[in-house]
Amino acid sequence: LSPSAFVPHLIGLSDKVEHGLVFLVLGFLTAASAPASVGVLRLALPVVAFAAGLELSQFVSPTRSVDFADFVASATGAIIGILLGVGARRWPGQAMTPSLR
């Protein structure tokens, strides 16, 4: 974990939006690259757990702080990205309803 002074920020965006966007991309790529037989829950659990792990790891860094709102933004972005990725991998020709397996 880099000291917070060295963390890059997108100009003009709040850090919550940045968390959401980064995890939206991660969720999308995870879902879009997974086989169609892998359902939303099986995709979301590891990505959301990764977001939680990254946030919790900041407990051991003297230059970082844990923020539950950062985790919520990351998890929300991940889930939206996964839903978009599931839709993308099923398009065209298949139903867009995601599996919950």
C-alpha cells in the first residue's frame, strides 16, 4: 500500500467515484472473461472480497486509513461492472437475465 500522498487521483472526481470506477472495470472484465456458466454470485464474491481485503489491509499501514464508504463504493462499482459484463458476454442471441448460481 502506497502512502496516501502517492496515490494518483483523477482530476475533479471524488475518491468514492474513483473507487467505483476502478472496481466497475474490474467487475466488468471479470464477468466478461468468465464462462457463461459462472453466475453472478460466483463472480461477485471474490471481487467484493478483494475490495474488502484491500480496504482492511489499510489497518496495518500507518499512512492509510480504513473507510467503510470506500468499500461500499468499490463493492457497488464491482457489482455494477459484473452485471454489465454478464450482459456483454451473453449478447447477442441470449437472454440478458443473469444466473444466480
